[in-house]
Amino acid sequence: MEARHNRHAIVIGGSIAGLFVGAFLRRIGWQVDIYERSSIELIGRGVGIVATHLELFEALDKCGAGTVDIGVIVYKRITFDRSGNVIAEKPLLHIVTSWDRVRQVLLKAINRQRYHFGYVFERVEQDGSGVYVYFANGRTERADLLVGCDGFRSSVRGHLAPEVQPIYSGYYIWRGAPNESELSPETRRTMFPYFSFFLADQLQAAGYPISGADDELRIGHRRYNFVWYRVADGSKLKQMCVDEHGHKL
């Protein structure tokens, strides 16, 4: 245990996964430094998260983040047809939250002085006692452990296993989160309070309320998270990633 308390870990990526890793390692006595490639605070990078899963609540509690005011409570699921009529409903308690809110909760469980912005991972070398991590700005850090949490196009994975490449899953998503106050009274009455669905051939749309800016949970100050899944082949995906001016997104 004495040796473990002196161990140092470097985490590449400061989003949800990186914060969870950092919080759990810190909980068992490790010194953890998190390096994020973005030079600015990660705000609004993700939208809604359905957080009713007991595993998520358990993980937040065990890593020291807690679950107080984690999200918005919805009490029912409803399904609409193309005309906007409710064709099915089921009472079902959910707590729905946002990427921003989960990240803010996790930030409380790490040492903010060891969260570093603007560091682009370049490569790692290791010997029998640890790793040397090199960054694009010329900085080098040594640690006992390196953990890559830098997304589906991970630069850490690209360095260690370049043959592993992401593949298209077969569907794409449109999503957004308008402010509750900007929705029509009818939308706020019929859709906003619930976990809503629309299902059709090769598509699914869903929506639910989440916290607003600055984790605001007051009525009238929240947002409505919506996602629209479309099944399509790779050529259609490429088409959807080109804007009206011909620029690839």
C-alpha cells in the first residue's frame, strides 16, 4: 500500500472516460494527471445521457463524485405517430441528464490542479519501471501507468495499435438541444415532460428534458435533448456530411 500511494498515472483525454479513470485511481491512492488536447474548457461537447442505469449511479458514488442533482426526473414514456398523436404510453421513472452535467459532477472527484488543457499526445515509450509520455509542445512526463481515454480516434491507440481503425456502424444521428423557453406551449405540454419516441422504417427519433446552461434544473430554464437515428450505407453517410456549400463536415 505504501508503494501504491506513490504511484503516478497519466490519463490522455479529459472527457467522461478520462475523468472516471482519474477519479477511481485517485480514490485508491494514485497521483493522477489528466491531459486534454483542447485548449479551452469542454462545454457543450455532448448532449443528453439517459442516466437511469444503476451501474452509472454506483460508479459515480464509488469514485467519489456523487449523484446529487444529477439530472431531470421523467415519469412516463410516450410514442407518437406521424401526425403527432400519442399511440402508446407507459409509466416509467427515469432520471435523464446531460454530458455537461455528468462532467461537472466528475470534476469534483479529481484534483483540478492536475487537469491540463492544450496537451496533444505524440508518443509513449516504456521501460521496465514505467512510461515516458511525449507531447507535441515538447513536454515529456514520466509515470507508472498511461491510460488512453481520448475517443474513438484515439491518438494513444493510433500510436500503440495503428492497425485498429474505427468502422461505420451503419447509422448516423442528428441531434440538438433547444432551450425549453424557446419551445412552443404545445410542445412543452405534450412532449417536453416525457421520454418521447417516434418509430418508423429504418429510423428512430427520441427526446427528453435535460439541464440547461450552467446545469440549470429550474422549470423554464432547461433544454430538450432530441436524437434522430437513420439507418444508411456508407455513401449516404458521406452525403450527409457535406453542407449546402459543398464543404465536408
